Amino acid sequence: MRRFALHTMVASNELDPQFIIETARMLFTLAVRLRDELGIQLEFVNLGGGIGIPYRPGEQAMSYAEVSDGIRALYEQIIEPAGLGGLKLSFECGRVMTGPYGVLVSRVRHVTRKYKDYVGLDACMANLMRPAMYGSYHHITVLGKGEGSPTQVVDVTGSLCENNDKFAIDRELPVMQPGDVVVIHDAGAHGHSMGFNYNGKLRSAEYLLRQDGSVEMIRRAETMDDLFATVEW
Ligand SMILES: Cc1ncc(COP(=O)(O)O)c(C=O)c1O
């Protein structure tokens, strides 16, 4: 028996619900064509991932209600009249499931003034590659230095000897000192899982913050033994 379904992956970090709704329209129309022209009855349509997250303050998370209302309307308009009412739908979202629920916690190691002001962290692009790789914005806060703290415009750098190893460029942030704890937000997707060991960087531990406020280590930090574990001596 041959079984068929449709799958697409056309969006990435999209915040406009209409984009997802229009993806559903495209697949629903195709589902009807496949049945009409080839006699293929699909079991399900997978709309892929692509739902974005509000990385920047002021951005709005995508409204799931708007997405589901829009998709339901199209289902009633395209799928049901074509007699395909049993068609199942699925998503395979990644970023939106994990991204906002992880933070990279780092400590300031150095503060220096050259032709610009720099704050150097003990984390680096081996822990979170997105800013260095795509220039992506990740919101940064400093523990204990909230609204009203004096600020300065800085580049926040990692500890790798790569010019692009920066978490923020020309960002207005609270004035920082060595030892300050810096929180880099929305690091739950494309963070640890994209990590790497260049320059002998060891991957950090991962901690789970439970709803009752307790914290549990769910992955220990790598050691030098881990780094050399695959070397054939
Ligand atoms: C085939 C496929 N499905 C799902 C995803 C998850 O996408 P997202 O994290 O944008 O929800 C990806 C990400 O690249 C993908 O390539």
C-alpha cells in the first residue's frame, strides 16, 4: 500500500501569521489538485516550522489564535467542500518551542576602552553562534542592573580570537564591571545545539529552572577529557 502526505518548510523566524496561513492555502490547494488530477488521497499536511519569536523588545509574538482561525477558515473553504474533511494537519516547529525558554548566562571578564568601548564575556560564539554568524539580535540584560542604571554604548564580545565573536555591536547597555552576570536571552534554540569546540572551547553545563524556582543541572560542563576522548593515542 502506498501512503502519501505533503510537507513543506517555507518560513523561518516569521512573525506575521498571514505567512503561515498562506502556506496552508498553498498546501490545501495542492492537496485538492493531487486528489483531482492523480487520485492521491493525502493522510496529512505538515505545515513545517518557521514560527518566529520576538527577539527584540517591542516585537509581538505570533498569535496562535489568529493562525488557527485563518487555517480553520481555509480548511472549511478548500478542504471540506472537496470532500477531504478527514485530512490531518501538523506542524514541526522548533525555534518557537525552545528559543524563548533558554538563556545563556555569562560573566564579564574584561572591560576595555579602545576606539570603542568593549565588554568581554567568558562565553563566546561557541555557546551561541547566531549573532556572529548572521548578525542576529539577542536581547542582553545585566543581573541587578535594570531600568534607571547608568548606560554606555558597547560591543559585547566573546572570548574567541575571531573578529566576529560578538554578541552585540554598538548596544546601549548598563555600565558593566568584571564579574557582572550577563544574560543573553532567547538562546534556547540554535544555542547549545549549534555549539562547537573551536580553540578548545569546552561546552558549558545546562541547567533547568523549574516552576518552583529550583535549579537542576541537566547536562554537566565538558572537561578536557571529553575534548580528547576521540583522539587515538
Ligand atoms: C525540515 C524542517 N522542519 C522544521 C524546522 C524547524 O523550524 P523552526 O525552528 O523555524 O520552527 C526546520 C528548521 O530548519 C526544518 O529544516
